[in-house]
Amino acid sequence: MRLYARDLEVWIGGVKVLSGVSLDVSEGEVVGLIGRNGAGKTTTLHTLMGLVRPRSGKVYLERDGVELEVTGSKPYRIAGMGVSLVPQGRYIFPDLTVMENLEVAYGGRVPEGLLNEVFQYFPELGRIRDRLGIHLSGGEQQMLAIARALVRRPRIILMDEPLEGLAPKIVASLREVIKRLRGEGIGILMTEAGNIKRVRDLVDRVYGIDRGEIVFSGGIEDMLRDEAVRRRIWGV
Amino acid sequence: MDISLIVVQAFNALFYASILFLISSGLSLIYGIMRILNLSHGALYMVGAYVTYTVVILWLGLDWFSMILGYLASILVVGGLGILVERILLKPLYGKSHDLQLLLTFALILILDDVVKMIWGPEYRAFPKLPGFSIPVGDFQVPIYFIFTVLLGFSVAIVLHLFFTRTTVGKMIRAMTYSPEVASALGINTDRLFALSFGLGAALAGLAGGVAVPLYTASPGMGTEVIVLSFAVIVIGGMGSIKGALLGSLIVGFSRVFMVMLFPVMEIALIYIIMALILLVKPTGLFGMEMRERR
Ligand SMILES: Nc1ncnc2c1ncn2[C@@H]1O[C@H](COP(=O)(O)OP(=O)(O)OP(=O)(O)O)[C@@H](O)[C@H]1O
Ligand SMILES: [Mg+2]
């Protein structure tokens, strides 16, 4: 499966937030979307997911050689085709327990087998399954946000700053999870704003985004070597 | 004062509170889930009253069995009406100004009032008597219908509680209340749940009308007074909270009935004084949570 966007132009509240954004993510690869705060990373993910409707440009899903245009489709329809979102800020449902957060995403009681599969990635979650979302630490929330995406058995996961604001130990274990998911054939598009080092050996390739425009596409080492791109993305 | 009078008035208050609860729980659900202040909720209650009246008095004859059928008809007709209103009229307004939604629900009051007048005429439609017998209490009588209504009100509260805490759909609605965007991105069909939620709220208003009509009679515009008090109930109890609607209904029901008895001049004023005091201490109402602003 491949999810891709062509020439997205997005306006929010009379402001052009994305222009000419094109990008791809396929099963089994980890793609980084790198850019500073306000560059348009979240908007890009939201447009792919159908949460934001682009003024022009298209979003496609290619599955088993069949190309499907999904521009402006309802998010739940896109989710139904195998795309999941791990939102920035996690958005764990606060008055639902860990199990219930998984239940609503699955659409019913999660079968034991699937549950064990998910808890294999996050054994900690298995131990706090009856805790309310509001009582979870940042790390636990992030694990649950990924677990919640996983119970839907997605082929592609859009992760919005999944490593943001977490303790180094948790970052390390989430990095391992991301690698394992790729090994399982899941495609991941993940955004990163600040700390490029922690995604350096994680991503197969990256896009650089600045002020709503894709300014780089290629290997991360090439991006880091490119003075002009570095200046646009980090202003250094 | 006569103790039996107090007992009878307590049943009066409980009856009144039960009706208020059925109406305001629906109003509160719709607001809590969809952030829509449904001004037409009282008009839906009125339609529910006419439907039960028609089934029981015009069609089947007054007995418990036809009462139950009348309630079911009110639930189905008004719930269905709610779903149609949401799908056809409200849905196009999502993401637009809240004023438009308010205007629409206000327009619905006028439309439904006229529709009711067209179908049933402008005159009051009263039950000849309450279903069931009365229990003597001292010099007074407590109709069994009051007790039935109170039990029904509590049962509905319990069923709603179980629905939102035990069923996946109920939990999905709570997830959607927190963030419709994220719920949708997780594959939850939020369009269907919005329609269901509005339909559920409307169905509760319909049931309330059916339960109220034997005592209060059906008339065009009967929803207006009750909607104002329902707003007081949910402001006191907290917007979006079933528990709040229950407690708020009891507070408003008892203060209304006992003020009428003790100090009629203050009958309505007291409710607003209570409301103002609670808002001073807890601006979100007794069981209200901070409502997160939506992006
Ligand atoms: N709902 C909105 N209303 C107004 N402006 C918005 C909205 N959403 C995004 N923007 C603007 O669009 C631009 C891109 O925002 P976006 O959230 O996509 O950036 P980002 O790269 O995800 O940033 P961050 O690293 O802070 O998450 C910003 O300038 C932001 O101010
Ligand atoms: Mg962002």
C-alpha cells in the first residue's frame, strides 16, 4: 500500500499553510517529515488523513495496484482503508481507561490475540490496562496512542512528533517499536521538529518542510550536508 | 403542617423532577456531545406529548398497555424526527457559526408549533384522567402514575449510565465528545454517531412529552415553559452530565413545588437564585467538566 499526496495547497483561516506539497509513504518504510514549529507538518498529516480539505491538490491511496483518490474523504473512511493517525499531543481519551481507548479504536472488545500482540510492543500498557487516560504519564500516553493506532491493523501510520517531550528512556523504547513496526511491513510517516539526531538512524528517507513547502526530499545525511536546506529548515 | 400534605407534595416534586430529567438529560446530551444548544428541544417534547395522546386517547383507549405503546411511538417518531433534523438541517451547518445552529433550532420551534396546530388544532388536548388508581395518603391521594413516572425516570437514568459506561458505542460517543477529529481519524464513524446522539436526545424529549401529557395536557407552545426550566436544570447540574441533569432536576423540581406551597411569589425566582449561587461557586455547574474549546 502507498499513500501519497500531489501538489497540496491548504488554506486555514485565510492563510496559505501548505503550497505544492507532494509526498509519498509506502508499506515497510519509515519516512521523516522534518521542519520547525509552524512549518506545516501537522497540517500535512491532517490533510492526508482527511481532517483538512485542501483547496487544490490530491491525495491518493494505492492498494494492490489499484489507485484510489481519497482527497477530502472522511477521516474514518481513510482510516477504514488502513491508515492510522497518532496525533500530536496524543489525544488519549481522558475519561476512558487504557482498555477502553483501545476498544473504541477497534470498534468493539479487542480480541485476546490482538491484545497480546499489541501489548508485546508495550508490556507496560498491559499492566495499567484499567487506568484512566487522564492518569497516564506522557510516555504511557504516547505508547497508548500508538497501540490505539495498532489495534486497527493499519498498513500505514502517520505519527505526529511521536518522540516529542519524552524522557530519553522512553524515546529509546519508542524508537525500537518503530523499527519493529517497519520490520512487520508497516509504513510510517513521522514528523520531527527539533532533535534530528534521534531520528537519524530511524528513517529511510526524509522530506524537509519549511513554510508550507517541501524544500528537500532524499536521504537524511544528504539533507544534513546541504547547507542551503539546513539554513531553510533550522535557520543555521 | 400536615405531614400527609408534605408526603403528597414530595411525590409531586419527584414526578415533576422525573419529567424535567427526561427532558433535560436529552438537552444536556446534545449539548455535551455536539455543542449544540437545541432550542427546539421543548418543541420535540410537545410533539412527543401529542403522539402519546393520539395513540392512547384517539386510537387505543386509556390503559397501561396503550400508554406503553404511546411512549414507544413518541420515542420512535420524535427520535426519528431528530435524526432527520440532524442529517438534513444541522449537518450542513457544522463548522459554521454557532448562531446559525441557534437560529435553525429556533426556527424549528415555530415550524413544529404550526405543524402541531395543523394536525391537532389549536385547542388543548387533555386526558380525561390519569392511567391507574390513586393511593390515599391522609386526606390526599397520590396517583400510582406518579410513582410509575418516578421509577421510569430513574430507570432511564440507569440505562443511560449503562449505555455510556458499558457499551462500545457509548464509549465511542464519549471519545467523540473529547475530540471528533481524533475519533474520526481512528475509524469511528462520527457522522453516524452525531445523528444517533441527536436522535437519542430527541427521543428522550419525546418520551418526556408522552409521560407528561396525561397530567399536563398537550397544547401548542407547551414546550416553551419547560425548555426554560430545563436550561436552568442543566446549568445547575452541569452541561453534558447525566448525573448533573438528575440532581439539577431534583433541585428544580423540589424547590418549585415547595415554593408554590410555601411562598408562591418566589416560585420561579428561587430557581434562578439557586442557579446564580451555584454558578458563583462552580461556574461549570455541579457535575460539569471544563469544556475544551474545539479547534
Ligand atoms: N487551526 C488553525 N488556525 C489557524 N492557524 C493554523 C491552524 N492550524 C495551523 N495553523 C497555522 O498553520 C501553520 C502550520 O501549522 P502546523 O500545525 O501544520 O505546523 P507544525 O509544523 O505541525 O508545527 P509544530 O511543530 O508546532 O507542531 C502555522 O503557521 C499555524 O499557525
Ligand atoms: Mg505539529
